[in-house]
Amino acid sequence: MIIKIIISQILRYFIELCTNPGDMVLDTFAGSGSTGMACKEAGRKYTLIERDTKMFTLMKKKFDNDLFE
């Protein structure tokens, strides 16, 4: 759990460092969607692309659950 929090904080740090609020971030290898979640927290728009159906399903569950928290 701690590792996930640290990775999320690192991603958010670099997203905030390299982009402005409202900018679009493109992640062409989205995996579990960590970059997208960090963008959401940082107030950036994002487009996530993932071709692996297992990872896409995991990412979708992650984002669906976040909508109701």
C-alpha cells in the first residue's frame, strides 16, 4: 500500500512540474491507470491507451470505484 502511495505522489509531482492545470496528458501505455489517477488529482485532463485487455479491465475497475468514493 505504501509503495502505491509513493508512486502516486511521484507521478503527481512530475505531472504538476511539467504541465499546467487543465493541460492534456497522454499515456500510451496506461497499464493500471496510475498516471490517469495522478492527473485527475492534479487537475489535468488525460487520455489513457492500453491494449492489454486484463490491464484495461483492472484500470476500468480502478476508475469506476473512484467515481463513487
